Amino acid sequence: MWMKARDQSNVREKTEHELTLTRIVKDLGSATIDGRRAEYEAARVEASAFFTAAHFEIDQRDKSPLTQQQRDGLLPLLASRDELITLLARSDPAAADKLSNLYVSVRKILGI
């Protein structure tokens, strides 16, 4: 019984890790698509959700399902938050390319 509970706990942790990665990438992917479609307000909201979730995971340190390497890789990318959110708020088409580049970088860092 104890071993089954331990195994289930490991499966749950792995699933939570995958879900966290999926949510982070989904928010950024949605922002990227909406940015390309010139749906800047939707893209701004989704990009903001991405930045908030990524910052939260970095702040969690060892409690985060992200590895130290993933957190270290994400941190410098989050510096573009204010610039990107401002571009989206101004409905600037340049935001679409920045979102696309960020999306590719995040996927590479997270190994997705």
C-alpha cells in the first residue's frame, strides 16, 4: 500500500510539472497568435498571464516544478515584459514579432 501511494505521488508530481509547462507555453502561444491577428488586447492579457506565471515559478525556487536551469533560462527573457506589454497596449504590430521570438525561446528553454 505504501509503495502504491509513493508511486501515485510521483505520477502526480510529474503530471503537475507537465501541466505547469503547458500552461506557461499555452499563454504565450495564445498571445503570439492573437498578436499576429492584430488582436492586441487579447494578446496583452495572455502575455501578462505568461509573465505572471513565469515570475511565480521563478520565485518559487525549489518548490517550482521547473528545474533551476529552466528558471535561470527564463529569467532574462522576462526583462522584456514592460516593453512588450506597452507595444501591445499601443497596438504596435512590432509586438507580434517579439512575441514569436519569445515563444520560440521559451519553448527551447523549457524543452517543449
